[in-house]
Amino acid sequence: MDIIRLCAWGYAALLGFVILTGYIPAFIDQNDMIFGLFRRTWYADGLHLVSALWALAAALTSRRASELFFQLFGLFYFADGVLGLLTGSGYLDFGILINGVLNLPLSTRFFANARASKVQQNFKINHWKASCNTTAWNMRGMPPLGRWEGPFMS
């Protein structure tokens, strides 16, 4: 077995491990986030499962199938990263459909690859809070001290 097929086996194992981390209590925080960074979602698990099965099938089939896997897998994930950089949301995790275009600073979008789901979650919460009482927010987007606005708060 050559190095390309071994790498495909490695990717299948790695992606399988990514799925498993969402079900190991030691990796889940009090907010139901994996490593405190990633939300646990069925569609993320599905994406990783399909990718793992694809890598496994390619590794079992041939070197050419493994090469094709890496070419297409790389293209899909690269395009997802570019979309994330441009819009703040990717398409592989349905982020662009769920969250839409996020008005995040370029530096945040650039460095958010490992923390994308936490950034999106915090942005949505802060955006919702801001829409509840826009006049009470300062120029940095922070609420006044000691005050929280929401639909059930006065």
C-alpha cells in the first residue's frame, strides 16, 4: 500500500475521531460545545461521517481513488474556507444557510477557522441583543454595564 492510500486511511480515522469527540463527555463543556469551540450538530456529524466513509472507500479502492478523494476533498474544503473568509459563514456545515452573511471584521473571519462555530454563536447572540435596544449600546457594540436587554427582560 502506498503513501497516498495510507493518508486516506489516516483521514478516515481522523474524521471518525472528530465524530467520536462529540460523544465523549471529557471533551464536552457545560455549554454542550466540543472543546469549548464547536457546537454539536447532527449535520456536522453527517458531514464528517460522509467524508470519513468517502476516505475509507478511496483507501480501500485504489491509489487513483485516493488521489481523487484528496483533490475533491481539498477543493470542497478550500472553497468552504474562502466562502467563510468572504462571508463569515461556510457552506459545508450549512452555516451560510443557517446564519447568512455575518458582518464580522476581516481579522475575525481570517482567524476564526478553528473557532468558527463559537464566533457565529456569539455574533448571533450579540446581534439579537443589539436589536432589542440599539440606543443603549456604545460604539464598540457593548451593552451598558449592569444592564441586559431581551424579550422577557425590562
